[in-house]
Amino acid sequence: DQQVKQNSPSLSVQEGRISILNCDYTNSMFDYFLWYKKYPAEGPTFLISISSIKDKNEDGRFTVFLNKSAKHLSLHIVPSQPGDSAVYFCAASNFGNEKLTFGTGTRLTIIP
Amino acid sequence: ETGVTQSPTHLIKTRGQQVTLRCSSQSGHNTVSWYQQALGQGPQFIFQYYREEENGRGNFPPRFSGLQFPNYSSELNVNALELDDSALYLCASSSSRTGGWNEQFFGPGTRLTVL
């Protein structure tokens, strides 16, 4: 039972354009959502998060949008840079409980 | 400040054997979580230790066990290895406190291959 889904295994975007990565979840008890970035041979690193009381959170080039009624979140990266090429994981949790439920990841490739 | 480290980097075992993976938490962190990432999948929560006690467990059988030591380093033990145990095992540490989100910092992982 996949509670967090990333339906696009891969995405290619031209440098300078916007990258949009999508994530859906099924468990309505989740109230905290995170995006992690993973380079080969490294552990996932935290990128940005959002609480269910918000619908948008920005941090520099990264913005996460949350649509609770659709149980959908997205990560926008603008402008995309070559260093953004990595695997991006969406994760969900209950605030205060550090058990993370991850999606399967989306491999983002930025084309120079 | 030293980040989360894991050893060994790679490991090859045969079915039925036992394995121990090790994790050193980031300085000042008192909580460690272990995740299994199979090929093409996202990390799956195995269990978490807080101050040497198990503090939550995912859907993994009892042959997956762990320890946390007084210095907050940790071990993951897997008995009676099966082929499906082949995966990247990730350790994450955090500094648990009340009233806030405790960011988890991941190590680079141990790649286990079971033949």
C-alpha cells in the first residue's frame, strides 16, 4: 500500500526553466510534508517542508504547494540549474513523529 | 561538526547469514532512525531509537533488530538474510525536542547485497 506516490519516475527540464515535481498521498492523517534531494552515493538531504496548515512555502528558488483537498503537493524549482539534477523524494509524516513515509522518487535532469 | 557516518559502505552476504550495520550520529543528536531503500523505491522506515530505547517500528519482521549506545551511535542487525534484504540501508539522526519538527540528517548508507 503506497501511501505516498510520485508518478513520474523521471523529468528533464532545460536550464533556466521551471521544474515541477508532483506528489500524491492517500493518508489523510499526514500533516507534515517534506522534499528531500539525493545525489548518488550520498544520503537524502532536506530541501523544504510544509505544514498542513499552510498551502505554500517558499525558500529561495524552491516553493512547495499543498492542496489538502486533492491530497497533492508539488515542488517548483525556478530557475532550474544544472546542480539541481538529482533524485527528489517527497515524504510525509505527522508533525512531532519523525517516522517518514517516502515516495518512490523522481529523477530530475537539468539540460544545459 | 561531523555529519552522520555509516559503515561499511558496501557489504556482500549470502542467504541465511547475519549482518550488522553501524551508524554514528551527528554530534548532539539523541535519536536515530533506520530506513531500507530497495532498488527503484523510496526509503522505508524500519525503526527508531531514542535514548537507547526503541521508539517506533515500521512493517519489518523481528529478524531486523537494533541497538543504540550511550554515545547515541547505533547498530542495525539483520538475521537469517533473504535475497529481498538486498538494499541501501540509511541511518538518520536528529535531536528530539518537544514542540518542533526535528530535522533528520541522513548518512550516505550501506549497500547490502545478499547472494
